[in-house]
Amino acid sequence: MSRSVPIRAAIAASVLLATGTLAGCAGGGDGGAGGAVGFDGVQSATIQIESEGTFANPDDGQTSEEAGLGSGFFISADGLALTNNHVVAGAGTTKVHVGGGDEEYSAEILGSSECLDLAVIKVDGSSFPFLGWQKGDITTGEEVYAAGFPLGDPDFTLTKGIVSKNDTSGQTAWASIDHIIEHDAKIRPGNSGGPLVNASGQVVGVNYASVAELDSNFAIHRDEAQKVIDKLEAGEDVLSLGVNAQALPLDDDGNPVGVWVSSVTAGSPADKAGILPGDVLLRMAGTTLATEASLEQYCDVIKTQGVDATIDVDVYRPSEDALYRGQFNGKELEAVTVPGIGAPTGSGSDDREYVTVNDDSGVLSVEVPADWTDVDGAAFEGIGGHQFIDVRASTNLQQFSESWGTSGVTVSAAEMADDLTPQAIFDSYAGLTAQCTPTGADAYSDGVYEGQYQYFSQCGGQSDYVIVVAYPEDQSFVLVVTVAIASDADLPAIEHVMGSFAATF
């Protein structure tokens, strides 16, 4: 295919800088009580985490075995510890050093949350010192301390500051959190997952991000973490599909690129769908992802649909320069075969800008070249008197409808009826295609919709024309997609349209 996705080394530049793992609380312990250590014991309860696994690097797209370092802290004496998901996601092995000591412990990942950037691990051993949660309000101006092991240093570090904002929202490239704490106790890469504690050593939040140039530091709010601790301890993943996800920066024109998959958890919905490290998630449930270079849309879809729901997903695979379409908890990914062109091969390039257009009801969507600014989303009465919702776009819709000299696209849909068969719909275009040379006809499948297509060339002596008639698995409605291409320069638009049309009935 011709679509290209820029993978930049500046993936984290000018975005919040990931700092490490997550701070936790003693399961069921109350700050400072029930055996939890006080301020003097914070170091003894803070751990350094080394995670090794195979990760795809968004800087260059290469996949390799790597080791990453972050922080965390014990929340119970039997070795339960809290950290950031991005510290341990996709790890093949996880090792822990306690309180800056030399002894190495093995650890198991019990449960994680991609969107909240939290994970609970179980460290082999017993009788560990642990931290409890602060009780009562967290107030602006409150004195706090950030504990952890920044920059991979095995020596424990503690920095002091105050709470700047006691409750705000946090959207980053790797998380989407409703409640976070902003503070000025300096944290750096490697602090991620470490605890933010008060003067009594009680956990206020879990450090996870910073903006160095603004001297701003962020921790996941105590209340946000406490809501999911029990589920994570019990081995349940929360707001997670098994993707070690990172939103890519916007392109040079300010358009979203997608969500980079650094690694995939074995046996997860993402793994079962066929998603691989190095893939880029473009859309889920018809929603364009990473529009602000954050995980907000990705997480909003998961929150709305649920982790067990069947969720349509469009994927770009840079290693093959190919578009794939499939479903979480449904159909496995399949390469999007572009009618008349064949499977995506990566020959050629398409550096034009694309935008999403919708019908008037908001049910249909499709991405079209940005210069196709003449758009109509009105419904119409079609074959057999059936009511079709519809969106169409071109540089000039009148010329598109009246001649073969202008490129454009239409996407239409109607409730399923016995007379809306592929052949009946193709026959309804017979007067139009009589001016064309038939080039090919075959079954159509893109991993979500299945049906048939017909491809024509030399329409009016100059244009290519494709008609796709497709149905979802439950056959509840029919989709009709037509694309006319009047110039070679617009040929890549066929691939882009076929890789982006969607209906959300």
C-alpha cells in the first residue's frame, strides 16, 4: 500500500516524559498502621524493577530484546508491589532489587491497567517492609517526597517538594487518567512507579510522568490507584487489551498518526487478534486514535465498549507497509485487499493529507484526501425504495456525479433486506458502468466486512471505478462503497478509502 506512517525519534520530545513505575499502598493497610513503615522506612519499601523482553522501538521501527529500569513499592509484607504498567508491560522476565540492596528477587506480573498506567507485581519472598496510604484530603501546598531510582541508578533517591495541584486530569502518550497530582518534587526517567509520600511516609500518589522543561512532575492520584488495587492484586487486568501502547506524535501537518504497539501480552485480546509489536493502531470502533498525541481516544473506546466487547480495529503494519482490519475479541486481523490493486505491496508513496468525513447521522465515516472538500452527508432513497444513509466527497461533487473527469468517493448503508444482494446492487449501476471496461470481480474481505467487488477501467475513456458491496458478520446492514479515480495521482486514495470506511450502527 502507499500510506506511510512517520516514526520519529522525537516520540517523547515535547510530550510528557515517562519516568518509571507506580506508587502503591498496602493492600488493606492504613497509612502508618497495620505494620506499614513510616517515613524512615520509605527506602526499605521502595524497589527498583528491571524488565527484559522484546520490544519494538518507535524511533526506528526495529524489534529487539531490551531491558528497562523503573521503580515501585511494596503494598504488603508478602511481596505485593505497585508500579507503572509501562515499566513492566511486555516483559519476559522481571527482576527486583529492594531498597537499593544487591540481592535480586524474581517477580510475577499479576494485573495491569494500560490506561491508568498501573500494575501489581508479586515479588518472591516474605516479610517485606511496605507502605500505607495517606488518609484524609490531599491538599495543595502539602509537603511531599518522591522516592525511587531515577536514571537507572541503583542508589535510592528522595526529592522534596509540595503539591501544586491536588487533583487534575492527565493525558499522556502512554496513559489517560482522570485524577492525577501535580507536584514539584523532581522526578526523572526511572522514577516511574515509585511512591509519592507525605512527611509520615504514607502514599499520596504513584509517580509516572514529568515535563522537565517546565519542572512539572505528575503522580497518579491515591484515589485513582485505590479503586483498582484489589482487581490488579487478584490478577485482573483493568482497561487493558494487552497492548504496551504509546501514542505517536502528530505529523508535520498536525494530523494524528496512531498508537504504536511496543509489545503485546501473550494470550491477551490483542495477541489473539494478531496484533504484533511494531504495529500502529489507526482506528478503533470507527474512532481515529491519538488525535492529540495521547491515549485518550484509545482509552475512551475501551471505557465505552468494555475490554470483553468485540471492537473493530484498523492497523497499519510498517514492516509490510500494509493495512490490516480485524477485531479485538472477534475476527483476527486480515490484510485489506484493495480491489483492482491487489494486496498492499508498499510500492509507491502517498504523502498527501487525509481527513475524516461523516454522513449527517454520524454513523458512516471514511478518510479522503484533504483537497476533496466538497462533501455531502445527506440520506437518499435507493434501490427498491430503501432508505440509504450516505456520505460522498470530491473536489467537485457535481462534476463527480455528471462526468468521469473528477475523482471522488461515496459510502452508503441501509438496513438489510432480501433484495439488497450484491448482484442486485451491481445491476443498479449497470447504466453507469456500461461506459467502462470490466477489469475484475471477486470476493471482498477486510477482516470486518465481507462481500463482493467489481472493478472497471477506462470509464469515459479515462477513469478507474470500483464498487464494493459488503456486509458485517451479522448481516444486519449492507455497505456500498464506490470510488472513481480520474488521475494516477489519486490512485492511492483507493487504498486509503478501503482501509478507513466504517459504520457504527
